[in-house]
Amino acid sequence: MPTSTPGRLVAPGPIPHSISDHLCVDFVNSRFIDHRGGGVVYERLQLAEWRRWFAQRCGVVPKRPPGPTIRRELLDLRALLRDLLESGQAPDHHAITP
């Protein structure tokens, strides 16, 4: 687990130390902002080690890393899921249709 010393923040590793019971929450949480006040944004979706961990967690064996189009779609999906989860509302057809 990352630690910090006065005046120095240590970045978290690619694999989260707390895991949700829900895959979509872990996927959404692949992007997060440092809660310690630094305002640093961490982006795990771009890390190959995180993608391997998440694929294994999902029971999927990817044939190759995602290309630029798939990466963009994953970012869009994650943003949509975050918006839906943060709204606290049940999604309607309009909310989930690109």
C-alpha cells in the first residue's frame, strides 16, 4: 500500500488494494483523483498491468492489447458508467444509448 511522508506523496500501484464486489465499480475506479489533497489524477486503464489484472478478474483472456479505437470506447464507457453511478438514478434508454 502506498505511503506518504511529509511533503512527499507516493503514487498508488497499478493494482488497487481495495476491490469492490461489483466489476463495474472497479472499472469506474480505474480513474481516480488523489484524495490526500494533491489533486493528482491516476489513470489505471492505460496501464497494461491493471488491464491484465482486470481481465483476469473478469475471467477474460485478451488476445492483444486494446488499440486506439477500443481504448477510446473503454474511456467513453467508463465515463458513462461513472455518470450513471453518481446520478443515483435508474438509467433510462436515452442515458445508455450513445
